[in-house]
Amino acid sequence: MLVGLPSELELKRIANRIRRGILTSVAAAASGHPGGSLSATDILTALYFSEMRLRPEDPAWGDRDRFVLSKGHAAPALYAILAARGFFPEEELLGLRSLGSRMQGHPDMRKVPGVELSTGSLGQGLSGALGMALGARLQGLTSRVYVLLGDGELQEGQVWEAAMAAAHYQAGLLTAIIDNNGLQIDGAITEVMNPTPIDAKFAAFGWQVLHCDGHDFASIAAALAKAREEQEKPSMIIAKTIKGKGISFMEGRAEWHGAAPNAEQLKTALEELDAAAADLNTKEGE
């Protein structure tokens, strides 16, 4: 964990800032995936500002913890969190999906500091993260590996091959997190191709299964702590989230999976974030 951890109030402020970065970058590109980026924001904030050992000034530091965004279309959230953490200037976020920019529509490990694995073809991130965890163990490192998957991504067969291998090889350094917002581009995950019960399936594969509220920092922290305590089994944290979290007209709506807000919608969204930030400042003064 990090030294001098931010308070829950400060984490909420950071998450608000990340949501602003997501929306402004997607709006500037007129393309992207805001819904699943916003649902994952609090999880990423907890990981990058409270949990993971990192050196933004030295992204290749050997003892760092690793993070893999398996649901690579949520790149706006990853870029925003990396910029906020100091891996590159926040101004670059406005280059999302622009020709010549490092901020491609899906993360590229060859170009963006802090990106551990190029992702975007769904289902592959868990396998890559497992390889990192096993590699760390072979090198005698204690580096932990975290991977975030979408719940719709569980419809990919490779996820379950990796799940079987992770338990078989006792990849205790591996923690997977499911952004369980219940929606994918075509609608409810239970209607498109039902992957439930998610917890029972991973438990049957030999994982430690944990639950948390993916928008409550204390709940996220408690689940991550239990994952750290497990030395042999890989851990799966099922984080209950809301698609489009933080923006009233996006919350719980599948149509915002891959649609960019127009100028008027962006204005409304940013006003909501401003109001949320003001509320946080009021709470600090109480």
C-alpha cells in the first residue's frame, strides 16, 4: 500500500476529477466509451491512489504492482487515472482517439507510460495478468497483479481457461476485479448471454471470491485487504457498480456504453460534477 494514504473524502475528490477527464476526453474525440469508464472510476481510484505500489517517475520499476485493463474499451478511465497519478500530463487526455496521439481508443503498452498490457480484444486480459503474476513469483518478487474485467466480458471462453489455470497454479499474487454494472453494449448481460451466478462459478474454479460496493471506498478497501491476505488462491472481487456512475442521465443506461456526449450533454454532466465537488468541499468544512 501507499505511504500517507488519502482520506475517503480525498479519494472522492480524485474520482470526481477522473470522471471529468473521462467526459472531456470522450467529448473531444466525439467517440469512446463513457458508461463503463465511469462505472470503473472508483475502483481505479482506490487501486492507484490507495493500494498499488507505483513510481510514476519510473514506470518500469521492477517491484511495482501491475494493473491490466482487460476491458480495454474503458481506456478513457485508465488514461485519466494515469494522468492524475503523474504518468503523463493531463492535457494529453484531449488527444483521445486523435491521429498522432498516444491516447488510442484502446491502451497501447508500447506508447503510454503506465500501461502494462495492450488490450481491447475482450477476454485476453486475465491471461496476461496471470502470466505477470506467475512471472513475479518465479523472480521472487512480491509484486501484486490486478486486472479489471467487464461482466459482459465473462462471455468470452478465454476468461474461463485463465480462471482454471490461475487456480491450478495457485496464483495468489493475482487479484481480478469484475466491474459488475450489469450492462453491455446490447443491453443487460443476463439477456445477451447470462454469465451468472458469477461468484459460484469462480468459487467452483478454486478462487477466493469476494464482494464489494464498487462505489464505496471503504468496501473496496476491505475487499482488497482480504485479497492481499490470501497467499495461494487467486482472488476475484465482484464489484457491484452502476454504468455511467456520477452522471444522472447516463446512470444505468446501456446506450451510453459507447456514445460520446454532445456539447450540451457535456455541459450538463460537468455541472453535475461541479455540484458534487462543491458538496464534498462542504462536507470537509463540517
